[in-house]
Amino acid sequence: MIDLYPVVAATISPDASTRLAAEATLDERETEPGFVAEMVRVMRQGDEAPGALAVSQAAAVYVKNLVRRGWEEWPTEDRELLKASLLEMAAGTARVVRRQVVQALVAVAAHDFPERWPQLLAYVSQALWAGERSKPETPEWNEALGALEVLEALVERYRHEMRSDALFREILTVLHAVQEPLTVFFGRLVQQVKAGAGASVGAMLYAVVEVCYSLVFQDLPEYFEDHLGEWMGGLEALLQWREGAGMAVSAHNGVTNRAVDVDADALDDTEPSTTDRVQARALEVVNVFAEKYEEEFRPYLPAFLSVVWHLLLRCSDRARYDSVATAGIRFLTTVSSGVDHVLLENRVEGGDAGATVLQRICERVVVPNMQLRPCDEELFEDNPSEYVRWDLEGSDAGSRRRAAGELLKALLVHFELPVMQLFAKHVEHLLSLYAADPRRHWKDKDVAVYVVSALSWKSGTKAAGATATSSLIDIEEFFTAHIEPELRAAANTVQAPTHPILAADAVKFVMTFRSQLAVPLLTAAALLLIQLLQAPSTVIHTYAARGLERLLAPEMPTGTPRLSLDASSIATCGEQVLALLQRDQQNEQVMRLLLRLAPSLPLKAVPPTVSVLAQQVARVSDNSRNPLFRHALFETLAALLQRTEVAEVEAMLFAPFETILQQDLSELAPYVFQILAQMLWHRGGGATVAYLQLLPPLLAPPLWSRHGYIPSMVQLLISFLRVAPGILCDAEHLPRVLGVFQKLVSLRAHDQHGCQLLTAVMDACAGTERWQPYATSIVEVLMLRLQQARTPKYSRELVVCLSHWVVRLGAHSLMAAMEPLQPGLLTQVLEQVWVPELAMLTASVDTPVAWWRDAVAGKTVCAALVSLMEARPALWPQLLGIAVACCRAVRQAAGSGAAGVGAVTGSDGDQSEEPSAAVLEYSVEHAELRNVRVPAADPLPQVSDPVPLLLAALGRVCTTPAECEKLVAQGCTAEQARWFSEWLQARGEADR
């Protein structure tokens, strides 16, 4: 084996050609004997030469990825060599390399641990015992720290794994090996903290507490329960750990006094110290016990309640304490909502005689942590996009303000009246301060609005806002007195609002409680929000756009009146949105609002709006940094194309679309294919030269290797088949189209798209002789896939596809195509695929399982069964019962509104009642546009109910009622016979 050190070094070269050549060399040699040993040698060279550290890190990354790609295919000697080497390097390498070593170790453990790697736990246990007896910074101490980091990475997944027997067996295996040394080591570290030497053991403590958190997350281990006193005593000591701390007192708005921690080690106001990190994680552990193991934790709860309370009082509003503060507040939230909430009614000891714990939590924890901090104001001004994500979109889950709000809601569960009374006075005080001096006390109103929002919320959803509120707060009165004036003031000074954060608060209040406000109030608010779209502040106009989009949304609780704006207001709003799109690039909230407005915009405004969107498409093709924006952009474009003549606007779109396809922008091309499919179908007049130029690359094999493109390309190809069947079914193009079908059917992920494409080919070839030469080969492809890789999904798609064949081209056409392959093949397919799959419909008598894509497919399946029975009468006893069940299922689906005939569907049959309701969450794997409206092809447009087809066919085959009754008795169950009898009776009554 050659020296791989220079090869690995070349993989981090700034020169792309050098880098690619080195990566190719490694890929070629990774299966050679000695490759793993050589890469391990490179990983060990990190401290031997200048610049070697980066090379060792690169080698570790490569080995980690190699393990993930194919560990099971490695030779046994290589696997054993790497496992031994990883354990040796877990503590003896530089930190940047060790981080990758640990990740590689976890990747190996995913395959071999614990059965095939008992040495791992033995190594950890021995290292912990040795570390417990050593001093900081000794080799044994460092090895123990490395072992803890390994153990921490190994057990971290226990926090989010589903409970299972296998998981608990693994946890028990780990516990038996490490629970005793871990507990003893923890006690030793706590003693160091109590002795004032905590700074030297902080990193080790953090690792131990992290491991403890993972080990107790799923269930309380027996050993931990037996030694609970040791762990709880140690955690309590950690929460009292203060290095060089002094105390200072400051006034908080004249309402409460709050202690402020002035730790000497707090040189950085933003990054938590080691002490902060240890205490935050210790609080998370304590919270797990309070939440999951109430009975075992109850004896220790009063002490921890006091310790956490005092710890929160010590935390100033500096960002470095955020993790400690939020974890402590979450602990109080758990206690407040649990069975031990009565502890909050106890009196406070010391100088607060007469006050309860509940009062002091409200005054000294909830209120201070709801305050707007200078760092929040800076975020509002300097990074508005992040502020929007933080405040509006819920990424502030770990913020103090959100935690304090959740604590307040938890307190209301058991103490609604006293908490309401306490905060009513506080809110009144804050609002009076603002009324007396708005310029100085605007932050007090910000807190008041946040408190009222938290007090009012009982339940709700993201789609509808608050659906239930406290009966003790009049939402409409508060809106009229304090929210609407703020909105009006901001709208009147829209270019420079006096208090922009209050304006944002007011908009958020409207969004949150829109279901609780009367329509006149909502209308007034909506008109003010339209004015706020002009605001230069990114936060304000983004909030206004989101608020309007939510107010106009149809997803409101039952019985809640839906807001509607007049045509003039809609037109004005549309104009403001278009102007805003020119100023604020790639703001998804603004684009979502335009999508909501799309069905209501004046028709004369649609072409100019499409023109602006075409410019936006060109911009995202140059710099597509926001996937949510581009998804909403193309959804809006699809919605608008339904309301205009495509021929009038298509020229605006061809240029940016061409750029996207030529540059092969993978994140945008699927959208372009879907929009082109819609344009081609709706334009009328057939395919022009501009569209036909797409055919050669569309039918070329390279594009079909891009799996993310396949659903949208199939959609476009189907539009071509329906608009230009003469071109697509000629001698040049049809073999290439069928080649695409053959490739798709062979892929499990895309076999449904292959079947959909084949049905479109059937429709295009119907009435011509072009289908016949390929019919038997097509059946062969379908049967080969069924034989080699049958799946439930493919079986269902095959039934729908063959049903379409029977209805569109005739039952005799399918029989003629199958017979050359194998005599009696149709009978076998019916017995082994068709009937068993359709039998699922009778699994439940009351609610049949209609698994087809839409009602068109449902009635097609029914009509195909009737055609097969008429073409081959011997099939009546075999198929009649299934045909009856299918017809009933179609009727039930139509009656429930599950899918109408000719329903608008995407690639998976989804549909939407309203174009504007199609703003979905973006997914990297799936970029379907639900507003792309291409109706499903209906081979039986004259048929809405398949039952008359079945009754008429049975009437033709049976000459007397006795024959009919005999055939029904042979082919139907008693339940199916009853349905059939009801249909006959209903038809007889209708005839009379």
C-alpha cells in the first residue's frame, strides 16, 4: 500500500482539480488490502508535523464516511483493526480529530454494538475507574474524558429513540457496565466543586451529566433509584455552584427587586461559561425526574424548588445565562402543571414573609423574563429576518420570553384566579406607565401585550389561531382599547412608526386572536394591515403580510365568520404586494399573501402580476436562497395561470424558464416542468414550436436519471400526449416514450409514474393502429416487474392501469396482448392480482377502502370488470362479487365528496378546494405544485355512476330473473347480494 498521507493532504487542496483527483484515488484504493491500516496511520499523525492536524482530520472524516457507506462489507481484520484503533485514539488525539474519531466510533457501534463489540464498554468502564483515582490533566484523566465523550455520543440517541425491547436491552447492557463507576466518579467531581476546584473539572462534569441525562430519559434505572440520594445531592450542589460571585440589587420597573449575578468569570456576555453549561444540563436532568418520576423525586422536590428559585434570581438578563434561565423556568413549569403544584402555595421564607412562592414566581421570574432586552431590539433592527423567524415562526422555543409565557400558562391550570388577579394589576400598571409617557415606557406596553396574550390563550392551532380563550379576559375590549390604536398610529406614520416593535406586537395579536374577533373588527384591522405593507421596516411589512394571509385564509373554526374584502381593497392590497416584492427580495410571507390573493385579483391585474413573477423567477434563478419563497412563487404563478389566457403571458416566462433548464438548476427545474405542463394543457391551439423544442431533451435518457425531476417530467410528457398525440405517437417519438415508461416501471419509487404515463399513451393512441405493435411487449414489461419485484403499491397501480386499457382500448385488446406470452395469462392475473387487490374493498362493510387515486380511476376499475365479464362470460361468477363491492365503494366515495369525477390532482391525487389554500410546507424530497391544474383523463365522461353499467350488463347476460338470482348467488356474498337487490329495486322504482 502506497503512502496515503500526500493523497489525503491533496483532498483539502484549494485547487479543485487536485482535490477531485485525490478523492478519486482514495475511492479507487479503499477496497485494497492495507487501506484501512494506512488511513489509521494518517489519522495518528496529527501532532507530528506542521499542518498535519488538518490532514488527520480529513482522514478521520473519510474513514467515518467509509464506515457509514458499507461497514458490513469490510474484511473482518479491517473491522477489528479500526475498532481497536478508534478506542486508542478516543483520548490521545487533538480535539478536532477526536470529534471525528468519536463520530466514526458511533457509526461502527450502530452496526456492532453491543453484541460484536464488548470491548467498547470495557474500555469506558476501565477509563472511568482510572480517571476517578487520578488528578486533572493527567493521562488517565484525559483518557477518562475521552471515554465519557464516547459514551455521551453512544447513548445520546436514547433521548429520541422509540421505546422497544431492543432499546431497553441495550440500555441495560450499558448500565451494567458504567452505572457504578459513573456514580462514583460523579461523587468525586462534586466534592471537587464543593472544595472550590470546580473550574478544573467543569468539562468532565458536563460530560457526566450529559450521560446521566441520556441514561434516565427513557426509564429510571434500578441502580439510579437505589443511589438517587447521591445523584440528587450532587445535582443540587451543582445548581449552587458559583465561582467568584458577588451580589448586586437593581430595581425592575419599580415593581420588583431582582438579584443580579456578577460572576468574575463572566468575561463574555453572550457565550455561556462551563459553569452555565453544567447547570443548564443539570436542570434538564432534574426536569426529567420532576416530569417522569414524580413519586421517586418527591422527597427532593422542595429543596430543588428553593435552589432553582434562587438560581433564577441570580441570573441577570445577559445572554450568557439564557440556557440556565430557560431550563430553570421549564422546571418550574413542570412543577406548576404537576400533582405537586401545591408547593407553590407555601410561604416564602426570609424577608418575603407573607408572600407565597406563587406570587414571587410571578413577580420575579415570569415578569422579568418577559422583558424585551437590548439584544432583542438589536435583532429587530439589524437582522429582521432572524427576528421574524424567532418571534413569528416559533424558533424562539429556547428563549426566556417563550419559556416565561409557557410558565404563565402552566400556572393558570391550577391557579387561574389568583394569577389573573395578580397580573391584572401588573398589566394595568404597565399600561398606565405607557399612557403617561409612551416614549419612555413603550417597552412596558410590549410586556403587557405579551402577558395578556399568554393569559388569554386556552387552546388553538397554527391554522386558526386561538380557538378558546379565558372567560376572564375580554379580547375584543382589549383589542379596541390597546391594539387597534397602535395599528392606526403605525399606519398613519407608516414610513417611520414611533414604536415599530409595538406595531409588530399589535399585528401578532390580531393574528393570534383572529378567531375571537368580530368581522367588523377584523375588517378594520385588515385595512390597516394593507397600509402597513408600505412600511420600510422588514419586520412590520412581513408581519402585515402574514397577518393578512391568515385573516383571508379559509381554515377557521366551525361557525366563525370568514373575513372577505371588497374588490377595491383586494386590488389595493395586490398593488402593495407587487411594490413590496420589488423592495424586499425573497420574502416568503409576502409571496404567500399574493398566493392567497391570486383567486380574487381583478382579471386585468393578472398579466401585470405574472410579469412581476417572471422577474422574480429570473432573480431566484440567479440566487435562490429561500426555498419557501420559491415554492410559494411557483404556486402563485400556477394559480394565476388558471385565470388568464396562457398565450398572452407565456412569452414572459419562456426566457427565465429556459435559463433554469439550460443551467440545470435542480431546485427549480421540477417547478418549471410542472408550470410548462399546465401552460401546455391550458393554452389551447396545440403545442407551438417553443414547446416542441422541449421534446428532444425531455425524451433523452440523462434527464430520467434525475429522480427528483421524474414526477414533474411525467406530468409534462402527459400534457404533450394529450395536446399533441399525433406527434408523440408517431414512429419517431412513441418508442422513446415507451422507453421512458419501461425505465419508470422498473423503479420502485416511480412505478406509479410509469403506469400513469402508460395510461396517457393509451389515450393518445386510441382509435389508431399505433398501439397494437407494442401491446404484447408492454404487457411483458408489466408482468416482468410484477414477477421480479411485486409490491402492494405496484399491484394497485397495475390494476388501475390494466382497467384503463380495458375501458379505453377494449377487453379483447388486452386478451390479445396477453395470450402470446402465456395461454391463460389473463385468468392468472385476475386470480393472483386483480381480485385480491380489489378484495380489500370488502375488508370493511361500512367503510370500504377506496385506494385508487380518484373517482375517475374508481369508476374505470368498475367499468373494466363489467367489460371483462361481457367479453368472457365465464368470468361472471369469479368477478361479479368484486364488481358489486367496487361499485358500492365508488358510490360511497362520491357521496362523501372524497373525489369528484375529473378531480384536479397532482402526482399523488391530492386536491384542494381553493387554489389559494395550496400553500404547503416545503419539502426537499417533494416539490409538487398543488395549483397545477391538469384534469385527470376520463375514459368514460358520459358515466358518473358505474352501477347502471353493471345492471345493464347483467340484464344482457341473464334472460330471466331466475338466471340473474342464480348468478348473484354464485358470485356474491350475502351482503353483496343485498346491495345488488337494493340497486335493482331502486332501478325498478325509477323506471316506474
